Amino acid sequence: MGVILKIEDLYVDFKTERGLVKAIDGVTLEVKEGEVLALIGETGCGKSTISKAIMRLLPKNATVRGKIIYKGKNLLELPESEMRKIRGKEIGMIFQDPLTSLNPVFTVSNQMEEMFKIHKLPTRKSIFEEIVNLLKIVRIPDAESRAKSYPFELSGGMRQRVMVAMMLSSNPSLLIADEPTTALDVTIQAQIMNLMLELKRNFNTTILLITHNPGVVAEIADRVAVMYAGQIVEVAPVKEVFDNPLHPYTRSLMRALPKGHKTERELENILGRVPNLLTPPPGCRFHPRCPFADERCTGGKPEIKEVEPGHFVACYKVGGTRNE
Amino acid sequence: MKKQLIIRKFFSLLLPIFVVSVFSFSLLHLIPGDPARYILGDFATPQQLAQLRHQLGLDRPLYVQYISWMVKLAHGDFGTSLVANVPVSELIKGRLSFTLKLTGTAWILAWIFGISFGIISATKKHSLIDYGITTLAVFFMSMPYFWLGLMLMLIFGVKLGILPISGPGTWKNLILPAFTLGLPQIAVIARLTRANMLDVLEKDYITTAKAKGLPDTLVIYKHALRNAMIPLITYMFLQIPWLFGGAVVTETVFAWPGMGSLLITAIFQRDYPVVQAIVLIIGTLTVIANFLADITYTIIDPRIRAMG
Amino acid sequence: MVESNVNMKKVRSESTWYLTWLRFKRNKLALVGLGIIIVIVLIAIFAPVLAPYSPDEQHLKDRLQPPSSKYLFGTDEFGRDLFSRVLYGSRTALLVGIVVVAISATIGVTLGLISGYFGGWVDEIIMRTVDIVWSFPALILALAIVVILGPGLINAMIAIALVGWASYARVVRAETLSVKEELFVEAARSIGESDLRILVSYIFPNVLSSILVLITYNIPSAIITASSLSFLGLGAQPPSPDWGLTIATARRYLTLAPWYSIFPGLAIMLTVLGFNFVGDGLRDAVQPERVG
């Protein structure tokens, strides 16, 4: 499997009234072709910032350093006109809240049509028929009339299906799903997740799934990257993360999951306070909450290294001198 | 959209129109003392007073006067001017087109420039041009029409000598009055557009539109502008009566022979039928503008359209 | 228990005022506006001290003189010092602002409280009237009222006040509707407070900040409408140094003596600008979530 997206040493800072927020602090991450990579972490850890950085959709007060290499091209250096051909066409994106991510004053077909027109997508039939077909693929009943509906006439789950169908229309190589089910209720969540899995199998789409829900991760992901306060702390195959978590943060995450009920529990507020990114702790950002921290952890930031084949951890206490 | 809704809203017009008609009617009757003596002055003879009372119908019971006034109105009869001794309707007819030309031009200027400046300001937020537009806007909103008119006259008419300063005539005569009336409105609309655009540009669906790879022009002019305009639509109509209010002063400054300058002349000449007619016309226009604002708002926003 | 709840709410609203002031202070334009207003108030109070001449003193030899060190803003057709007259004119402007606000706020706030608190047909009648008055062009409605009352500054002020109350009624009603559902009002009702007392001591303090914002917008619009009426000859009458009236005369000498029109107009603009800046700052400070 080739690498479709490679993030190298990414830093994102936000200028705010209260100071510089160091939201992403030296993230390196690979997404392999055809896989589902889950990026998991608490709210505010910077996972959505990464997704927006890939799409270059960060607000103006953000400064980005590092490289984001997609199919050999550094997205951060592309001219805006080239970037627009990547957005939507090469990389699709689905957002957290389907209730607000569709434009309220245009019909579903009008908003989907734009994809065909802007990216000059090939059509076998009329664009409208293509749209109806796409809506059928994402299992929207009565697709013809739904296509003519306004977003507010559809339920949240339906709207997320529309988003999926819209982003699917260009058959993108990479789909970034930023908390796609968080705003939906549990049964709808499962339906949307199954839909995405099905699409992945049928279209061989690579998916970068951003979530704070380990249950979702267990169901769909091939590999998992765990994020904490703007840093990646552990990357491993999904089975490894659940059965053999190495980073103290990942371990406490997994311990927090009651056995057998992995899907329901969310991470938020399990572990106490997330650090303030205006003045992040020096060294390993997890050390103030880490039971194993010593003076080395407060000194320099631990490099992420492969401790077992395919299993990467950024912790002084793991690898070479594994204690406990 | 539901027909019943429009019909219901249409009937809700009747009460305010009734109130406006009663108000215009009572302009003459609320004058303290004898209206006839007030109009004719202290040196009028008893015969003159009696004749005027009869002409104005003051010798009949109030409700009869109101009903007969309304019946005449329904036939397009606004009474007779006490000064010019011609039907008020003819007097107004000659003036109306001038007022419409002035307010219409100002209205178009206001929206074209207002929206453009608002968009520029919002998309270049916190830039020099944004500060320039917003600062100028506050200044123009803080000037009374009559002074703004005089200053434009002074600059373009007197100092530069490139535009005629008063009276009707060619289209050139329209430029200064139209901008006098339009500039404060441009400022208001630019500020509203800017605020709404900034609000809308933060929305999730704008991020979606960008994530789809749409060019900025489409994101701004289609996705953002349409949503930002919805709250402004009501203003498109609500603003019309205010333009007529501003026209009174502007027409007086530029000796523009419209309804507004007629109103002022009529007030000084105590020509009550003319005053009543103009107040009634502008009042009715206000009620209708409100109605249209309400209806259009319902039509333009699919969410409200569906609720019915 | 109930008493302490009620008191807590009152204490909180005091600290809210302090927070509002802190937010207001950060807005530079608002501070500039406040500075302008303070200067104009000082000018109005100390006009006799500051003015080099009496506003009515005629220097017949110095008619329509351009600005000079002797006459800072030049002179009018009677040789009166325009600088002195503009200084004195601030008194009329502020008087208009104060009188109009006092009348319209009293009428509007009372009707708004009644409308929002009692609801029903009272509400219906008041709000229908508000709709009409609010959308009617202020100047024309004021003109119509001046037609009834006759020309003059006092009548002009009354007319403007009779137009201006509608926006107070509208806002106060809306706020009353939401405040009356709050727990501390429920609590007051449950301990048997009278409607009047609830309106005055529980609801009114909580709508005060919105009223304050309205007042800062109402003053400049009243000044503009009053000066327009004076300009049209229906407001202040000669020999008043009212700015609008001065411009009405100055207009005749626009080519000959442009300064005559410029300075009183600048005075109106600065005054209005000051209040608008403060109004914008106050609005953003009272409703911080609206700042974009």
C-alpha cells in the first residue's frame, strides 16, 4: 500500500486576543492508500485543525508550518487555483454537524450540481439523474423528490447522507470525515458508519476519520493515531491500540472504556483537564497528567519512534526501557 | 406559498390604513380653535369664514365629514387646493413623477453601492479599505440631508462647477439630489451588508462550499450573499417611506419640484387639503411597504415559506 | 430563601454593569465618542465663558466676513460672530436631545413594559400602533404634528418625541417578555409582590441596559430631525443660534460665504457622530456575543 498523504512536522499557531495558541505542535503522520485511519483525541486536541490544515481552510489568524504531501505534491505550497482542484475533487470532506453544513437557501440538487459543474465531472446521463443516482447509493428513499428538497426539509441523518453523496460525486481519492456522526443519535450513527464502510469497499476510498469516540474507531478503522494537546502520541493498527496500548495517555483512554461497551463511552472529561494551549506544558505535553512522568519528560519533547513493527509511540518510558 | 397567508396579511393592512386615514383626516380638526380662522387669519370676514367652513365641510358632524372625505378619496378626489384653487390630485400628479424619479434613483444608488461596499468591506475585513468604508459610512450616517446636500452643492456646483445646483432640468440636475438622498442610505446598507456577510462567512455551509472546491466568487456571491441578503430584504421596502421623508428636505434644498417641496409650501400656506393628501399618500405607502417587506421575506426564505 | 435569590440577581446585575464598562472601555471609537460628547456638554454649559462675543451682538461693519483670528468661524449677514453662535447652538441641540429622550423614553418604556407584561388585547393594540408609528418616516410624522401644534422649537421637540417612543416600546416589550419568565420574577410573584412593584423593581432594572443603548441612538436622531425641522422653518425661530436654523439662512449665501454653512453643519455632524460612536460601543458592550 502506497502512502497517499504524508504530514511532516506540521505546526499550526492561532493568533488570538489572549495570545498565540499553539494548536498543532510538530505532527508527523502517514495515511496509506485504501485504509481507514482514525485520528482520535479529546475535544480541542487539534484533530479538526489538522483536517482543516490539509484542506487549507484554516481561518486567517492561523499560521501553518511544515509539509502536507498529497500524492507527491506539498499542498501548503500549491497556488490557490491548484488547491481548488484538489478540494472536493481529490479530497472530499464531511463535517460534524449536518444541520449546519448544507446551505439553507439552496436545494439539495442545486448544491450537488455545483460539484459536477466546477470539477467538470463526467456524466453518463443528465446531471440531475446522476444526482438522484448518488442519493440512491447513499440509501436516500424517494431520491427524486429529496433532490428537489431544501436541507431543512430533511432529517439530520438524511442531511449527512446528502453530504456523503455530494462528496462522493467526484469519487475522491481521500475522504476526510470530521466527527461525521457526533451530532447524530446512536442508531443513525451506526447507519452512517456502515454507509462509509460500504463506500470504502466499493470505491476504494481512503478515509481519514476524525473522532473522539473509541467505539466508532473500533468498528471502522484499520489504523489509529492518538492525539493529545496538539501532538500525536501513538500510532498503531486498531487491534494493537485496543489490546496493547503503550502510551500512558492511550492506556488511560482504553482503561476508561468499560469492557464490552466500547461504543457508548466518549473520552471527554474522563481524564481531567486538557492543558491550556496558550501556555502548553514544556516537553511531553501529557506529563502533568502522567503517573510515570519524571524530569526527562519535562525537558524535551519525546520523538515518535517505531517500538514494534507498525506501532509508533512518543514516550520516553516506552521502547528501549519499557518499565512496569 | 400558502394563499391564505397572503390573504390574511392583506386584511391586516386594513387597520393601519384606517388609522393613517383617520390621522390625515384629523390634521385639520386637531388644530386648536377654529381651523377656518387659523387658515384665513385674523382679518377674515364672517362671510369668508362661513364659506371656508362650508367648503371644508366643517359645518357637518365629524363622522359625516370623514365618510364623505373617504368616499371622495375612493373616487380619486383629494379635495381642492385652498391656494391654487385646483384639484389637489392634479397638483400632486404634476409633482409625483419628480419625487419618484428622485427617490427611485436614490434607491438604486443605495443598493448598488451599498451592497458592493459592504461586500468589499466584509471580504477585506480589517484592511485599509475596510476601515475607509466603515469610517466614511459612519460620517455619512451622521450628516443631516440638508447639510450634505449643501456641501455637495458647494463642492460640485460652486467650487468645481461641474454640476447644476438646483431646479429640475436634465438628468444632470438629478445627480446631486439623488446622491444627497442616497449617500446616507449607501452607508446604512454597506454597514448592514458587511455585518451580515461577516456573520454568514463564519457559517459551516461556507466551509462546505470551500471544501467542495468552489472559487471564492461563487462562495461569496452565491452561498454567502444570498444568505446575507435575507435580513436585508425587509429593509429594501422599509427604507422606501424613509426615502420619502428624506426627499422632503432634499427637494427643498435643491428646489426640486416634487411632492416633498409641495408639502412644505402647503404647510406654510396653510393649504390643508394638500397637506392631508400628501400625509395620506406617504402613510399609505408606508403601510404597503411594510406589507411588501413582510411578504417578500416570506417568499425569499424557503424555511419561512414552508412554515406558511 | 426566595429573598436571597432575588438579591443575588440584583447583585449580579451590578457586576454586569461593571463588565459592560470594561468592554466599552476597550472600544477606541466609543471612547472618542464619549470624549466628543463630554466636550460638547462642557461647551453648552460654559458657552458664555468660551464665546468671544454675545451670540446676538451685531457688528454691522463686519458682515459676512470669512474666518479670521477676530471671528474664528467668520460672521453672518448681521455681522454676528458665527463661532459664538455655533457654541451657543450646542445648547439647543442638547436640549432637544434631553427633552425628546425624556418624553419618548417615558412613553415608550411604560407602554413596552405594559405590553410585554400583561399581553393580550392591550399588547395587541399597543404593538399595532407601534408598527405604524415605527415605520412612518419620522420627519413627515413630525411635520404633520407640527402642522397641528404650530411651528416652534418646543412644538418640534414634542412632535419628535411623539414619533420616537415606538422603538423603546418595541425593544422593552421584547425584553420584558423574556425577563418575566425568569425565576426571580416567578419568585417575586410567589411571595405576593404586586404587578407594579414587579415591573418597577424586578423587570425594569433588567431592561435598563437596552434602554440606555436606545437612548444613545435616540439623541442623535432627535438632533438631526429637530435641525431638519428648523432648517425647513418649522422648528427653532430667529434669532435662535440653532444650527439647523443657521444653515437655513446660510444657504442663501452659499456662494458668497460658504463658511457660514460649513461650521454649523460640522457641529451637527460631530455631535451626532459622538453619540453614534458611543451607541455602537454600548451596543457591542451590552451584547458581547454580537461583536464580529
